[in-house]
Amino acid sequence: MTIAVTAPGGEPVVFGPGEGLAVIAGPCVIESEEHVHFLAREIRKRLGAFVFKASFDKANRTSGSSYRGPGMKEGLRILAGLRAEGYAVLTDIHEPAQAGPAAEAADILQIPAFLCRQTDLLQEAGRTGKAVNIKKGQFLPPEDMRFAAEKVASTGNRKILLTERGTSFGYRNLVVDMRGLQIMRGFGWPVIYDATHSVQLPGGAGAVSGGQPEFIGALARAAVAVGVAGVFVEVHEAPERALSDGANSLRLDLLEGFCGALRRIHSLVGAPL
């Protein structure tokens, strides 16, 4: 299965066998309109065509007092502005009612990991006709992602991506079983590796999550060697100032070298095993 997403006037980003390594990149959450436009320009300069990602609402923050984003109305207005400039856009939704409005501003609707079994949410996302990226729950074996994908496919929408973001292991830690990438690829949908959430330490910094960004590169290189269709990476020019998930974000100035190494591995691996 090959899936292409293209914003009006933009270059296509293609996920699937025989294609280059696709990249989904951007901040965890919309911090401001100026900031997302700054990051989008900087990422494009370094990578060329890519999918810009940012959340308009982080509804699953550890603490209820943490910054969540500008909200749906303002956030979607900002993302629609990026899309009008030719950037393909991904954003996540948390409720079925958000699917329709988000589909007008984004090319890919993302189902958060904690919500990957929510039938109504998956099906409403599918009905929009937009590509749907389902993040594997931290609590879910890779085999069960088949059923999440089937819920979207039941709407007639076969533009489905599956993303690995690590599995809960003990207290406040995640592990990535590389076998899961191959298992999910066997369902016929392109598989994405989330390089930054996989090194997150959920709730590891008290009221917020911590992270181990020093392992982003090593795990991403391993995942690309297995044969994924794309890589998801949260990026910030100053992770220490990020309003969400800074502890596990990749510094912007490291992005070009990071993706260059991954693309070289991807070209050597060729067709997935």
C-alpha cells in the first residue's frame, strides 16, 4: 500500500514500498502562529518536502495545569494557514466531533496512542477521506493494531498509517520491540516509527514527562534498518523552552544530519524484508 499526501501547491509526501523515507516533523503543540511558521520554514530548508505536525490541543497532559495549546478553532486556523502555503499537515484529534473540522485544515488525522481502540473516533476519522495515522497504544501488542486499522478501513478509507511509539515497560519507561514494526507492516499498511515519543519517560519529571533524547538517533537508525516507510520526530529549536515534550524532542540544528543518516540507511536497505 502506498499513500501520498499533498497540500495545495505543495510537493507530495509519499509513504510506501519503493519510495524514499518520508518524514513527519514539527513541535509537539502549537505554541504560537509565528512559531509554527518559523519551524515549518526551517524544517523545509533542511529536508525538502515533509509533513508538518503539531497539536492544537494536548488533551492527555500529565498535569491538568500544563499547557494544552490554543484550542481547536484557533489551532485549526493556524494549521490551515500553513497548508495554504503548501505544507502537508498532520494534527491529532481526541473526539469524533473534531474529525470533520480538522479534516478541512489537515492532510493526515492522527489518532493518539491512548485512543487507538476508540471505535467511534477511528471511524469518524475514516469517514473524512483523509489519511489516518493511528499511533499504537503503549499498552497494546502490535498484533492488535490490525483491528484498529480495520475500524478505519470499514468506512471505505484505506489511507491508513500505523505508528510505533514504544510500549510501557515497568515504571515510567518505554521500550521498542523492533519485531513489532515487521508485524504491523504485515497488515499491508505503511508503518511509521516515532523516534521521539519512543524515548519519552511518561511522568518522569513529576508533573510532566521526561525523556532520553540521547537515544533518538540509535533507535531511529534501527527502525529504518528494519524497513519503515517513514519517521515521526518532534523538533524544537530550543527543547528546554518547549511548552510540551521538550525533554524528548530533537534539537532543530540536529535535524538535517539526523534525517540524512536515516535516508542513507533507507537507500541501502531498499525493499522491506
